[in-house]
Amino acid sequence: MYNHTLMVRGQIFEEGVPLPKTTPYTCATALNVGNKLGMLACTVTAKTAVTIAAGSTVTLTFHHGDSDGGTYANHSTHTVTLAGALNVSPGGVVARVVLPPDTKRWLKALVSCSATGATGSINVFAEYLAR
């Protein structure tokens, strides 16, 4: 079961987001993730080879709301600081954050990377956690 991703069917925030994104980039699709009781994660994988410099940060911010077309409020922000350079082959994991259990029904993901020289493109999606 190791090194497998159990994606939620159709639950993709966005595919092929080009790096660098030094300001928060709002992914194209809001996802219906409510009532999952902490069993989902937001995962960022490399669509093409990704390179990010040591000491850089990768940040995922979530906005949530009660309806797809409604108002979204800031929910949480998660930042990872890279101790070393990150070189990820296509399909490899760049970041993964467990969605808090109090997440409302609809969720938007914003992604940013502090490295101006970051290269590659990423996919951002929801996946089930192994239990």
C-alpha cells in the first residue's frame, strides 16, 4: 500500500499549474469535501519535473464555504520550509496536508512557493488517507 495515491474521483483543484507562484495562486476548481471527518488530504504532485531551492517555502492556503457559488472564508494556512533543495520527478509528491475535520462543504486551494527560480508544473488534488 506504500507509495500509492487513492485519489477521490474528479476531485482535482487544478492540473499543470506552472511554477514559480510567488504570490498565492487560486486553483481553478472548488471541491466538495465536507463531512469527510479528516479523512482527506490536499496533495501537490509534480506534473513535470519540479525543482525548488533549499530554504524556500511551499504554502497551501484553504478557503471554505457552505455552497459552491457562495462566499468563501479563510480556513487555514500550512507552510513547509525546505531544508534542502527539492527535485521531484513527474508524479512525485511535493507537499501533502491533511484537511482539518471542521472544513465546510466546499473548499478552494491556494498554492504558493517562495522560490523565484522554481521550475516545473504541479497538480493539486484531494486524496483519501489510509486508515
